[in-house]
Amino acid sequence: MDKDMNLKLFSLISSDDIPATKLQIKISGSLNAFTDDDVSFKRFSSLKEMFPSLGKALADSELIVIAVDPKIYVRTKTLLTKALSLDIEENPTVKKALGRAAEIPESQKLLQSQMPKGAVPFLTRDGVNSGFVISKGHQQIMYLPLDDVRLDTVLRNGVIPYLTSGETIAVREEAYAPKNATVKPSVPQKRQEAPAPEKAAQTPPALPESVGEVTSKTVNILRESGSRVAVNGNQNSEYVKSFGSVSPDFFEFFTFTPHVEDKGDFNVTDYTAQMAKSAKELASADFGACISDICNTDGCSYICIAVAGESSAIVRKLYREPDEKDESFIRDAAEELIELIGEKASGESSVGIEISGEAAAEPKAEKTPGKGKKVLVSILVIILALAVAAGTFFLVKYQRDKKAAEALANTAPETTSEETTVPPEISKDTVPLSVFMRNEAVNGIDKDDLARAAEDTANAASQGDNAANANVVPEYIVLNGVKTEAKKALAKIVAADVDDSYNSEAIKADAVAVYTYLKYRNTNFNVSGLNAAETVSDNILNAVSEVFGEYVVYNGQPAFTPTFKLSAGKTTSADVVFGNSFPYLKTVDSASDKNADGYKTEITLTSGELKELANKFDSSINLSGSAKDWVKVTKHDGAISTGVGYVETVNVGGKEISGYKFACELLENKIPSYCFAVSYTSSGDTFKITSYGNGFGVGMSLSGANKMAADGSTYAQILAKYYPGTNLS
């Protein structure tokens, strides 16, 4: 993909706001590696709403990405294909994958398998909600699912390899085979219009017993640590891939990325490290690995192996023994690589010079070669070209200039003040302000909030000519490191929480709540880590302008004014979710939310899936005995009924955790609300978790606010309802 390519991103989302936002960020983060410009999604709630912007993009964009809510994925695919006057047909590759999805009706399989004629499919493991890319001339359209179960596969095996080399990686059938089944390695799936010739791979020799022992040990380490490894898919990687035959679970933790032969100015050790890092980023894995070709220098034959982590890679240079055949040499180097991966994943101190930032640790003792292992000639640690701050997606391209890479690696992060126009390195996991507020409150940052807010506001420091206090309205807000005109910055934050379909009075209510929260935090109107909208409609900007400077007060001080998407029919009190109380954050009725899209969400987990999630969350949790006793809600507010409400505590395997930790951390945000109920069915050995609403349920429901506005309530009346006992200032 040309980095100068004009790229546009659109999303079509029917409901689940928080999960969809995270998936959009994941897609845009992946694509940012292929463009010099930061890209972000323009979001729509209907295809009709999206078409004008799509039509404009078709006139001047080379790559258009359309990401769609799984609830409307198939229907939208059909309508979009017709609207673009594309012929549609059943894709045989997708059809074959869908054959493994026994629970899908045949009529649905037909719809799922249909794609534009000539499209390159981005397969999911069961074929359901597979994506695709279609090319016309120099223009390409990608269609992707906002499916939290399947998106990683689409990106890892489809989008990223396609943009890198024009190939996708076929999804392995063994993912659905019994544990004792023979594992079939992944094979590249070529572009239909321009198939590239494949290199003939060497046939790996028979594997000795030591390979099985080393491989099984490393696989167990990866399972315990919850880590995945991506191996650069050069010719010698076939030897690594062949180790899957001695470990049935091998391909659950190992994936193989496409290889691009372009060494540039790199020496072999540097190049191997860069290949390992590239594999890691291409597959969004925890570690990357690479085994080089056999190299000959000054009459010596050697192979380099590398394992890359987040900030460095360990490179080992392995020497060929006298009269040793190529096959044996490569196999033993591959075995050494597997062992090194296990060391890195377990956190074991590996031999070499560990370099982090500018300082280097003392070299460790030379490793003693074991039976069947190569003599270790040298062990190097290569600093990789990484973004300095956490969360920045940075792909080490093979063609990247080495000097520029080293300069970046050795550059310290800049300190950003409110006067700077250079954005700081902000996590790619930026979120709407409603989620940002939830995270702050739940994680205990806002304990003793009222007293602290009162003191801080009274003693607020100034921002240039603007005082961040109760009496002065700021001229600027520093939003994600960029000094921005205050009204515009506020409108961008609001537009990330609500869309243009909201009633203007509801938008005003949200604008006041957001502004109040910024004053409450006393950050001198300097806030980072938010998913601010790139563009703002006139409707939202006008609504924000009308109420700009107004804020909610309690006892004369800015209140803590959280907002969220959708309640369970009632809001809940702050102490249930946050663990600390606010006089104005109590349960209030929001019955209209029960009729909103996305009100009820159900997920089903097998006992094995739940056990895996629980162990990943906390390895001390013991899920044994009868599964029906594994999960019990121990305290809730009864928002739905005497049996169901916003969960304060839940017992998992004898360990009590908060409802927040259960929903967000243990279940990894698979449910969008903390109002949930858990049931177990022994016949299917499954847990059904039903949640109500969307968000943490404290403060103002944006859906409820919009319904009140539609029924004639003003923004002031809306705020008074959801923050009882407060006033506007």
C-alpha cells in the first residue's frame, strides 16, 4: 500500500457503542501503519445516512474501508453491493469455511457466502461475517465486520497481509478439528487477479524427540502467559511450522506472517531482528520471531534467530558444526528459536545484553550449548524502531532507513504543555469521554471527590490568560495535546459521544455535562486520551455554542457529571459501581431506555471458555467442582427486579470481585453493562450472561436524555433529573 494513498474510513453501527468504538480503534490503528496520515472513522447509524459521504469518497479516494455492526452486516453487504452496481456471487472459499458452522441455517450460509464478483475474501475461522476487498482500477473498497469475536482474524490473516504483500493467509481448518487431529499449516491465498509464483519450500526432515519436549514446554508457557507468537514466514520458517506436528495446540499460539525479501542496508543480525518485530506488528502478536537463511561469511556458516518483544529483540548467531547438513542445521536452529521464545514468554532472563532506552545492562554469562544445540558464537540485542509512548502503533517496515529507526528509538518523549501544538503520544485505545470518566471513577482516582474538587477549584492555576476556575470561561482547551479553540474542542468531545441524530436539547445537556467534568477534574482544561471526533456537524457545534460556559454545581462547586449510553430502565447510585457516594448520583427512573436499540445483550460461554477467561484474569481463581456454583451474583441494586440489577459484587470460584471487574476485565467487555444476570444450563454445560443497558449506569443516560428532549424537556430539565440536587451556573 502506497503511504500517499488517499484513505477514508466509514463505520455503520446500530447500537453497542463502547465495543464498536474499541473495534474501530483497532482497525484504524492497524491501518495507521500503512499511511503517513492519522486516520479515523466517520460513523453513521444508517446506510442512507452514509451514502452521501460514501459517494464523495468514491470520487477522490483510492482505498475506502467500511466497517459494519454484525447485527446488520449481511443485509448491508447485499444493499451496498447493489448500490455500487457490482455483480454478487457465492464465494467458494467462504462457503467451505461456513461448512464448519453447523449452527448457522443453510439460508443464512448462502447470504453469508455471497460477495461481489472478483472480491478477495478476508476469512473468519467459521466463515461468518467474513470481510472482503474489491478492486476497480486503482480504487479498492474493504468491507469489514465490527465483530469482537472475529475481527482479529480478519485483520491478522486478511487486511494486514493483503496491504503488505497482496496476499491473505488462509484460516486453518485445524482450528475446528479435535485436539489429536493432524495439524495442517496455513497456506497463502493469492489475489485473484494477479497470482504470484510461490517459492518451493524445503522439506523438513524427521523430527527428533528433543523437538517435542522443547515445543511442548514452550506451548505450555505461552498458554499460561496468554501470549501469541508471530513468525516471519520466510523459507526456513517451514521448519518451525513443522513442529506443529508434535504439539496439537501449536497453532493456537503460533501464526506465520508473509515475508517480503528486501534486506536494504541491514546486516543479517539487524535484519533478522527487524523481521521478528515486523511479524509481531503484522499479526498484532505479543512476540515476533524470525529464523534467517544460512549465511556464509569468511568461510563460516551461521544462522541468526531473533525474538522481538515490545521494545527490543534478542538475536542469537548460531554456528554450523563441521560436515553438518543444511537440513539438520536449520532444524536445530529452529528448535533453538522455539526455546528462546519460551524464555521470553516466561520472563526468564535470556543471555545477552538487554538494552532498554539509553541504558544497557551488563552482558550475561555465555550460554552452554546443550545436546543437539548449535554453538552460540554471539548474542546481540538490537534496539528496534519503536514509538516511544505506550499504545502507538508503529510498524517496522523492511525498507525503513536504519539511521532514522535508531534515532527514533533513542528519542525521549517530549513534555507537552498547554501551549504546545504538538500532540503527545496518546494510547491508541482512546475512548469516548463517558468511558474515560467511568475508568477514572471505577479505578479509584476520584475518591473523596467533593472535598478535593472544592479545594482544587478554589485554588486553580491559570491557563495563559484563562483561569480554570468557576469565574472564567476558557478561550482554549488543550485536547489530546493540541491547543484548540474551546468551543470547537468541546464540540469534538461531545460528537464522539452523541451523533447528529440527537435532539439539540440532549446535545446541550451532554455539552454542559462534559464541560462540567473538565472543570471538575481541574486539569486547566487539558485532557488527553479521548476519542474526539475529527469533524463536527453544524447541529452539534451550534448546540454546544448555545450553552458554552454553563456547568453543573453542587454546593457551589463543579459536580462530577458522568454520562453513559443507555440505562437498564433506571440509573444506579455511584457507590454500587464506583465504591464511593455522591449526593446527586442516585438511582433515577429512565424507563424509556427499555425501548431503545441495544437494551438487552446475551452471550453464551461454555464452562471451558469461562474457565479460560477466569484464569487469564486471575490465576488464583479456582473453578472446580460443579459448574453451576462457579458464578454467583452476591450484591446488586435490584434495578430490573429483586433478582437482577446493577452488580456491586460477584463471587467467582469463591473469590469476590466487583461487577465492574467481572464485566470489563474478566469477561473482557463482552457485555456492555454492569446490570447483568448469570445462569447455568447443565445440559449444554453453558453459562448465559444477560446484560441490560449500555454503560456503567451512573449519572445521565444519553438515550434517556434524547427521549426527554424529544418529549419537550429542556437541557436544564434533563440535567436536573439525572443529577438531582444540583443547579446550573
